[in-house]
Amino acid sequence: MRFGVFYELQLPGPWGPTSERDLFHQALDQVALADRLGIDHAWAVEHHFLEEYSHCSAPEVFLAAAAARTKNIRVGHGIRQVIARYNHPARTAECLSTLDVVSDGRLDFGIGEGATRLELHGFNIPAREKRAWSLEAAGAIADMMVMTPYPGFEGASFSMPARNVIPKPVQKPHPPMWMACTNRDTIKVAAANGLGALAFSFVNPQEAATWSKIYYDTIKSEACVPLGHSVNANIAMVSAFSIHDDAAEAVRRGQEGFEFFGYAVNALVARDATPGYPKLWRDFKTLQGDRQQALIEAAKRPGAVGDDRAPGIGTPEDLARHIREFESVGVDQIIFLQQAGKNRHEMICEALELFAARVLPEFKSKVFAREAKKAAELAPHVEAALKRKKLRPALAEHEVPIVVASSSSGAVVNRGKAS
């Protein structure tokens, strides 16, 4: 089992003059600590205009800063908005490769499409087209990181002429690719495209087992045709995270932030919003009432197990039991949602240190043997999947369209024999 930390960079109001500055710097301190503790991944989202819920609109900058402060932890786009109206695919490929070079081959690349009207309407993206446009762009981005030169593209969501997109990434053929998944359908889409599944829904072990079976059955089937130039057969699932030797204290420190995360996800899709005048935290607190104190009191009862606290919030032993359940059904990585709501920086750091001391060693000791066994079992299926992928033909020099300099009308493209 691998472990990650996850950043929406949530910032419930009201905000002070240094609120955003403090949020970013504390998050970077947490990533640096996670690296020292032996945690495997640091993931950052890309969202736009989602006040209070996510102030992480330029994850490439955040992840570059994280890479500069760390040595071993992998930095991941979880996810990058790949549709061309968010980010032109060539710019995404350039940013990804640069970050992979800067981090010395520690980048993971998750793709996403956005779900809220604030984002989709803000960039004039039709909701009915977002899945197709996302996959179209992601396939092109993978080609851009691999091909010299990229032969150009005419598609539904973007077009561009032949160009050599540079730099190229350190990892070959390109960084591992993932896809955001929220249900059984998207789990199957990820597997059919040879992408790792970033499961951003909170499911119980029974549902996780179903997702895992769907995912790995698809990876092993003829339906798997890689979108990129490699197969990243992995399932990562997000989990609440707040641990303390006193379960009630763990609830006090982390449950409210976790519940705000869930509330905000739904509210941003289902409720009206007025840009510049966010009300997520205010409305959440009104709806929550006295629930927080009731959960704390429930956790104080001896042997409290059936209370309403989120799995991942409790004692180190509670968390270890939670992880074992997901490990047993084939989940490959647990991503901790530790920075949520108004969870406090110092308490997040204490919980990470407690995790590293009391929980991590059990799983760290067997990760390499587990992964080697899995790789051997999947090797023939991965090989078969890669053979099914239709590669775009490389252009010989005489086939590359010449870009002709012209003093009168700017650049004129001679298309030559390229198609």
C-alpha cells in the first residue's frame, strides 16, 4: 500500500489579509514533512473560481515549489484540467515535462474535466462534450511528450500544426497517467484507457471491492486500449484523515473539515453561487448545528465503533484497521484528505507524524513484494494492451511541414506531405 497527501487548498471564509499566503506556505510545509516521513505522494487539484472549496488554480506552480523542497515524494496532478479551453494541450505537455525534469522524474499526471457550472461556464465548455474533449486532449498530450516532432492535430476540441513540444520528460515514455473517478462508470473508463484510477468518492470496503474488480477485470480484457504510451494499473482512493491517541480528540480536530469537504462538493453542483460572495462555510455551519459536539461525545464512549465519524478519523489503530480493509480488496494507494475545512496546520502535522510512527511501518514493510507480485501477474495483460494501441506514425524530415518566414504576412506554413 502506498500513501499520499491531498490538497484542494480549502479556505473557508472569512479571510484575513494573509489567509491565502498562510494556506499555501503551510501546505508546502506539510508536503516537506510528508517527504521526510516517507509518505509516497503529494497530490494537488486544479479548480477555478471555487471560492472556499479550492484555491488551487495553478497546481503546476504549487507542485514545482513542493518538488523543490523535497527529495523522494512523488508530486501529482490530481488532477490537471486538460480540456483545451482550460489549458491548451501543448502548454500542458510543456508544463508536465518541465515539472518532471525539475523533480527529476517524480511526476504523476492525473486528467480531469471539471463538473461545476462555475468552471465549465467560465471557460465556455459544454457539459455534454467534456468527457470526449478531455480524453481527446489527454491522448494528444501523451503524444506530445513522446513524439519528435508532434505531427499536428485536427480534432473536435482543438487543432495545432506540427511542432516539437519541448522539453521531454525524464520518465519514459511519459509520467504515469491517472484519471479522476467518482463512480463505477468512470472506474471502467479509466481502466479501458490504461489509466490509474484516482477515486475521489468515499466508499466502504464492499463498494471498493466492486470498483477494484471492475477496474482490474477491464485492465485484463481486450477493452483496455491505452490512451497514453504506457499502462498505469493502479487504484488510489481518498480517505478522511485525522488521528490521535484519543479518538474524541481526533474527531474534534478533523471531522468537521471532512464534512465540509463533502458538503461543498455537493453544494457547488446543486446550489446557486454568486462569484465574489461565497457562502459555503456559513451555510455549512448553519446546517451542521450541534453535530460536531455530538460526534465528539459519541467518540468518548468506551469501544465506540459504530458512531458517525468518518473512517480514517480516530486512533492509529482505527486507521490501520481501515487501511487493511482497503488493502485486502486490491486498493493500491490511500490518499489522505487532511487539509480540509478549517483543519489546523499544527494538528495536521502531528497526525502525519503519528501515522509515520505507528501505522506506516506495517504497510511499508510489504509494499515492494506486493507490487512485484502484482506486476508479474499483470505483465502479459499490459503487453497485450500496448499492442492494441494504434500509434501515430512519426514524420520523416521531408514530411514535416516547413514554417516559412515571410516579411509581408508573417509565418506561412507549407504543409508538405504531412497529413
